[in-house]
Amino acid sequence: MAEIRLEGVAHSYDGGGTWALKPMTWTWRTGRAYALLGPSGCGKTTLLNIVSGLLTPTRGRIWFDDREVTGVPPAGRNIAQVFQFPVLYDQMSVYDNLAFPLRNRGYPRQEVDRRVRRVSGLLGLDEHLRRRSRRLDPGRQQIVALGRGLVRPEVAAVLLDEPLTVVDPAMKWTLRSKLKEIHRDTGHTLVYVTHDQTEALTFADEVVVLNDGEIVQAGEPGELFLSPAHEFVGHFIGSPGMNVLDGAVAGGLVRVGDAAVGRASGDLPPGPVRIGVRPEFVRLTSEEAPPGIAARVTGIDRMGAYDLVHAQVNGHPLVARTDAAAVREPGSVTFLRFAEGRAFLFRDAVRCGVVEPLPGSAP
Ligand SMILES: Nc1ncnc2c1ncn2[C@@H]1O[C@H](COP(=O)(O)OP(=O)(O)OP(=O)(O)O)[C@@H](O)[C@H]1O
Ligand SMILES: [Mg+2]
């Protein structure tokens, strides 16, 4: 296991014309389970391949603990990497596929057997150990590939690039919890790439959100939900994602149209601002008094346990998640309030403040 440190790492596939990864300085801490989350094309695989050595970054340096590995090829890095589609020895049995990484490094026979059986037990492969891997369905083959990535105890890190794509959805939940169990057991530094927020949030100690070649925020799942540091995190995490309203800061107040919705935190310079608030933190009231903002209800999605109320506010669409008892009719006018400390101010997509209560206003 190692701490993996990237110093000013950036990558361009076309000699500096476009940057798949923008300069980043970032540390993967020893023994933690990370999810690397972001949309297609944001640079997840590029970042993983730079860590494993399949790719040499255009700029920057990489350290595994005190050892610089920037120019070191994959074989010299001691990384286990699992790809999106199964990479196996077709003709070998499942057992031999799992044993291969251990035999290759001269583990004693008994130790090989013990480790293969442990991983096979956890991943539900026991009854398939003697079968040739090409006889398995693609989902099962991928589980074997996953097992191969997890079988070695001494790796610097395990990198998993969307490893459950070809696996049956029902099986995914089970496998993710097995992965967590194996992680607790081995204490590997683990990076799990996904574009699926649920997968990321349920799996990781820490979620690293990548957008357009940049890490926009990293934190525990709750932190990303409650306290998005970037508009992208607000949109990408949550279902539906964060609402964003155009507003302005003037005289210390945050305004949406004519309505003052709160005070701006700190000494935020006056000017345009974007106000981000998740549907969960928008309250609908019938009180017109500040800081209520008038909104027209445009539709309601009844979700069973709760309703999603769609509204128009000063020309912007907005969604509020409310309990099913507080239903408003489409066409009616309602007043919105934001839960204290849960509406944020953004400039250039980056969080720059919080909406604080107006003096003397009821919460
Ligand atoms: N071998 C390559 N040559 C040129 N451009 C590439 C190459 N590989 C990736 N890219 C480009 O670099 C950017 C990042 O790609 P990357 O594959 O790292 O994204 P990703 O987040 O893994 O996407 P996905 O979720 O689709 O796997 C994209 O714009 C992609 O088109
Ligand atoms: Mg990829």
C-alpha cells in the first residue's frame, strides 16, 4: 500500500492543443476507498492510467510514498488494475486465473490456495473454480477479473475502472458490498471509477468529483450532498440535482428579482451571483413576508413518499421536494424559503458564500 501523490499532473493527447486533464495536485491516501466520479469524457480513465503507468503525463510528477514513479512503467509500480471489460486468460480455469498474479510473484503454493479461496468465496466463484474462464458469461468473467485485481495483498493500490458495467444490475449491489468487505479486510488503497452517483456514494469513504479534466470537489458523500463547493457537484449529485437561480448581491443582501432572500455571508462584493439550493431544502409556505419568494406552481410529480413540486420563480424553473401532505395545485402561487445554511452562492460556478437569514425574519 502506498500514498499516491500527484504534483501538477496534466495530460494532453494532442501535444497541448486540448487538455484531457488540467494541472492537478492531489493525494490518494493510504488504505482509503475512493470513488472517482464524473461524466463520460471527463478524464477518469486518463487519470487512472497515469497512476498505473500505462500513460506518462504530459506534465507533472507522481510519487508513491517517497519514491518518484513518473517515468516508471506499470510493471515497476505494483498496481492492480481492473478494466471495464474482462481481461482474462481464456484457456485457463477460473482458479488459475485468480492464482496467476500470486504465482507470478512466487507466492508459496499454500498461500496461493488460501488467497484464491478467500477471494473466490467472497465473490461467489467457488462453484466455478474448475471451469475455463471462456465458458463463463461476460458478467461472471468480469467478477473473475475483479478477483484477480483483489487477490494480491501487497499492491500499492487497486484501480477499478467502471468494473461492474457488464455485470447484471441485481448483482451489482451484492458485488459492491463484497468489494467493501474485501477492502476492509485488505486495507488496500482503492480507486473505483464510475459515472454513477449512487455507485460512488454507496461505495466510497471519499468521493472525488472530476469534471472537464479537473477535480471540482472531494469529500464524504454527505459533504458533497449538503455542501456542494461547485455548481457541477450540485447538479451531478442528487436526484433531481440542485436548483440554480440568477440573483444579485447588493448592500449585503441576496436578491432574486425584487425579493430579498437573505444576507450574503462574509464580505461578498456586490454583483451578480447564482443561488444554488437543493430541492430537499426548499420549503413552500403561504407566507408572503420576507424572505419568501413568490413562485407559481407548474406541476407536481407524486413520488409516493414525497412530492416533487415544480415551480417558476422569476422566470427560472425550480423543484421543491416536499412531504406529500403539503401539496399545492398547479397554477397556484406559493412562497419559497430556503433551509438555513443550505442555500449557497456561486460565482464562476465556484461556491463563494452562503445565504444567511435576514435579521428578524422567522426561520
Ligand atoms: N487515446 C486517446 N487519444 C486521444 N484522445 C483521448 C484518448 N483517450 C481519451 N481521450 C480524450 O480525453 C478525454 C478524457 O477521456 P477519458 O477516457 O479519460 O474519459 P473518461 O472519464 O474515462 O470517460 P468514460 O466515462 O467515457 O470512460 C476525452 O475527451 C477523450 O476523448
Ligand atoms: Mg473511462
